[in-house]
Amino acid sequence: MALNLKELASRPERFSAGHRACAGCGFPLVIKMVLGSIKEPIVAACATGCMEVTSTIFPYTAWEIPFIHNAFENSAATMSGVEAAYQSLKRQGKIDKDIRFVAFGGDGGTYDIGFQSLSGAMERGHNMVYVCYDNGAYMNTGVQRSSATPRGSHTTTTPAGKVGKGKQQYRKDLALIMAAHGIPYVAQASVGDLVDLARKAEKAFNVDGPAFLNVLTPCRLGWNVPADSVRDIAKEATDACFWPLFEVENGKWKVNYKPKNKIAMDDWMKQQGRFKHLFAPGNEDIRREIQEEVDRQWEALLKRAEEA
Amino acid sequence: MSVVAKKHRIALTGNEAVAQAMRQIHPDVVAAYPITPQTEIVQIFSSFVSDGLVHTEYVPVESEHSAMSATVGAAAAGARSMTATSANGLALMWEILYIASGSRLPIVMPVVNRALSGPINIHCDHSDTMGARDSGWIHLYSENAQEAYDNMIQAVRIAEHPDVKLPVMVCMDGFIISHGMENVELLDDKVVSDFVGSYKIDHPLLDIDNPITFGPLDLQDFYFEHKRAQAEAMVRAKNVILQIGEEYAKLTGTKYELFETYRLDDAEVAIVVIGSTAGTAKVQIDKLRSQGIKAGMLKVRVFRPFPYEEIKQALSHVSAIAVLDRADSFSSIGGPLFSETRAAMYDAEKRPLITNYVYGLGGRDINLAMIEKVYQDLLEIKDTGKLKQYVNYLGVRE
């Protein structure tokens, strides 16, 4: 039977309450869905960032499962060592349990500083899932731009000013790059659809080899949105086709959700403080170009899914 | 001394000897990346994996940063874990060196000493490991391939000792030792395997019934206590190194201590040195002794923890000392071995005059004539009672 919320809610908590993430933060949901998606034991790693600093303040921890944090850029490499240890000890008969492995990182720790470590781990074929919680900037250090930051976004290193219009570049399409690694499973998910996220995590854990999930996880502070709007904003990102939900299984692309009524990027962006400056007179061209790019990417995705 | 273990004498390079030690130690995981002059170690070890001679999971990572990161992950998971590197590779690991030691993981890593860039150079000096001297790793240096082999085997026991739980670097001079062929005496596989025993850590990550959070955020209320405990482990390491050395001597007949002295007991002038240069110096000392000059040497094996008290006692009777550094610290007051040795001698009742020679950078040869020059300078210092300068550069065009 496919996973549903009732089943997910009945499983033991693997990430406890009492962590210190902001009210309305998206990533505790990501952790709960990913860790709850399977019943087998899981060992988790995490890059330095909000997730790690709010959940493991010594002598406390929110992790009810074995957890390791090493540094910022090496969540994937660290987990590849843990997984290698497991393979070795299992081969020697020193471990007989079926253990699964997941490495988490934010977009800074995944798209940017941890990109090489991630690429290496995926190419080597470790039996692990990598989950990027993408909130579109370096939120832990106070909202600096990353290569996941969307064009036009105000961040503290691409501030909207008298001349500056926010980030000048479009975001990097990381899921496409990971699919190009030829690994068995790549998917894009969102905290806007928790069941879809949990089902993808379950699939990711059950493939033979590496899997990558990119999960849109809005940051209420960095995006400048109300604390109770994070899931709605994430859902609308998908309805705007800015963040399509798709999966790539053994090279076969599938779009999981096609919005019946596509939301205009203007309608999505205007709810977020980070795009406020784009609605000042004179910035219409930037908003038009952003819409055109989102449309182009969506068409390219549909084409990939049809061609497969 | 009765020696119990049978030994096999064969011609090996330093890299081959270290790879053989790794095969006999039989680590659960090796994660490594090629870099000259270390590359051969991981090549040879890979062939052991490919031929089924070891059960090791070999992780051919995409950088040294990931090599150390994966090694930390594997060691924390509950696997005996190793990597190997040189120079820039060690520099790329830098951040994670501190995490390995701060996490008290008993990783053993051979480092084939090579000059750090820039300018780029692939030959021997100690700038790589000396730069990592404050990273919380135990540093064992080797004079030749035999010592590199013996240090590797002892390093496992030192690192994993419950009083220590710190990572160990086993350093050997690039090309001079790593690629030089020598007769090396290897122990039987079973003797090594019994000596190193099995790997155990207190809270392995893979113990899923007893979950642990590894590498948490450690703030103003606990970080200092953890660092204090780490400092204490390094203090305790000294006795452990001596104990393991004694135990190893019972097997092999060769005793390893914190340092080796050569004709030092009645020496009036002495040099302090690290690595392969000690072999050259011994020849020169014999020559000088035959001329009636009371020359001696102290060769440092253990640089971290630094055996300051023992070095002070060993050198306190000497009139003039030259410390030979195969690395400059660019402090304007000489190399790291000079700073440490000079500080150790501060409390001597009769402080010797101590000078420093920086030599051999980027693989520049050091020969008998150069070492003779150092002793001639020392004799002049002894006779005049005066140091001309603290820091000298040996064998360089000025």
C-alpha cells in the first residue's frame, strides 16, 4: 500500500520535539517525512547549517537515530565513509542488520560548497540517499545568496538597492545535474506536498545505489513571509511551475503534478518580501524575464518526460 | 633481549613497506586520493584489495578533503579506518584534521613528506606536517623505511589506546624514504594482526540500538571542557607511546622511544634532527668522533606530544646545539623544531647555546659536508661562547 499521512503519523518519532528551529521552519517536516518513510533503521548525516545547529546543541539532541555532523561541505563524503564502514563490517559478518543511510544538507552545503563531495559520493555509487533542503540562500549565516537563490531575490549579499535589483543570475538546476550522474533515482519534492515527499523518500531508500532528493523548504525569515505560510508558499511554487514535482527513475523522467491553473510568477513572488523591490516601477522587464525562464524550464521538463 | 617474532628481510621502498604494514593491519576502510609521492601507497593497497588479500572497503574519493571526511565517517561508524597523503593533500584535509582529533577518532595516516606549494614542488621537506603540528594529531617521524613500517604498526595501538583516542600521522621523507629501496624486516601477518588486535570504539554510529549524536554544536558551556580533555589525552599519549614501544621491542628486538640519541652521552656539540637526515648525520658523527671531536645527535621520533622534559635532560650537558629544521615557519625566528627545542631547554640548569639551520627545502640535498659545516660552527660557538645568529640557512644560494 502506498504511504499515507495516517500511516506516517503512526510510526515512531525519529526526530523529536524540542529542537530550536524557527516557528514555521520547513526542514523539521523534511526530516520527519524522510526518516518516517521507511521502517528500517537509518543513520543520518548533516552538513553544518540551520538543521544541525538547531537540533544538536550539546548535551541535547533531537535525533532519535544515530546521527553524525562533520563539517559544512562534506555531508556526502562523511556518509560515504559511514556506508563504506557498514559494507565492510557486514561483509565480515560483524553486522547483520539492514541499515539505511541518509545525508542532509541545505542548498549552500549542497549546490555550492558541498557540490564536489556530493558529486563524488553519487558517482561512486554508495547506497545512500542525499536530501537537499533547498531554502534558496545561506539562511544560517543570515541570508546570503547561493547558486540556488532565484533570480531577482534580495539577499544580504545581493541586496536590493538604488542600483542593485537582487540576484542577477537564475538558480542552478541541481536535480538535472544529479540526473546526469546516471544514478538510479533523482526526485524533486516540496514541503508543500508531504505525502509526495515521503513516497519519494521511500523510493529513494529502496533503490540499489545512490539517490538524490531536492526538497523546496521555504525559510520564513529569508523569504520574508509569515510563519504560518511556509507550506502554502511551497505549494504555490509548484503551481507556478517554479518548483515542479518530478522524479527520474533509472533515467526515465516523470512529472508528478501538472497544475490545472498555473499561477503567474508575479502572484507567487509578490507574497514574499525578498522580491518586493521587483514590484517597484521600472522592474517589469526583470519580472517578465523571470516568467519567461520559468516557462522555458517547465517546457523543457515536459519534453524530457515525454521523450523518456 | 629475546625476540619472539620471526622476521622476513626483503628489499622494499618506504611506500611499499607502509603499504605492507597497512595490509597486515588490515583496516576495515581506506579512503584515499592520489598525490605524489604518496600515490604508490594507495596503488599498492588497491592491488591488495583487488587480489582479495584484505577485506578492506576501499573508497576512491574525489579529493583529500573527502578522504579525511570519509575516514572520519568510517571511524565514527565503528571501522578501523585509514587514509594517506602528502603536502597539498594534507593541506586540503586541514579543516577535517581538527575534527578528527577533536572527535577523538583513532585514525592512522601515513604522510609522505613533501614541500607545500607555492611554488609547486614535489620533493621532500617537512612544511606539510609541521604546518599541521597544532592539529591535535600525534606525529611520529621515521628515519627510514623500516621505521616507517614499525611506526605504522605501533601507531594503531597508540591511537586506539583508551588513554589516548587520538589520530596519528606516520611521517616519512618523500622520495628519500618513500622511493628509496632498502632492506626491511617484516613481521609475520599473524604477529601484526595479534599485536594490533581488533578495533573498538565506545559509541559506534552503527550501533543502532544505542543511537548517538556525533559532532554536535558545542558552545561556551562545554567546548572548553572537551578541548581540555583532548589536551590531557595528548599528555597521556607520551607514556602510552613508550609502553607500546616496549611491547613492540619484545616482538622485534628494536626499541622505539620518544627520540633516539646517537653518541650523545658525552657529546659536547650536538644536532637535533628529524627524519632521513639522521642517517646522513650518523655517518658524519662517526667521522668526527674518529678525529676526536665529541659530536652527538638527538633524532626526534615523536614531535607531538613534544617530549620537552626528556629532551631537556638528554641535551642539558651539551655546550652547543644546532637544531636542523626541514621547514621554515616564517616566524623570523627559525623553524618549528628550533622553537620547541629552545623552549624545552629554557629550564635547563645550564642552558646550552642553541642555533637553528633551515635546510633541505623542496628536496634540496643535504650531504656530509653540510653537516660537517654545522659541527664546525658548533665547535666555534662552544669555544667562543657566542652565537653569531639564531637562524642560518644551509645549502642555499644567498
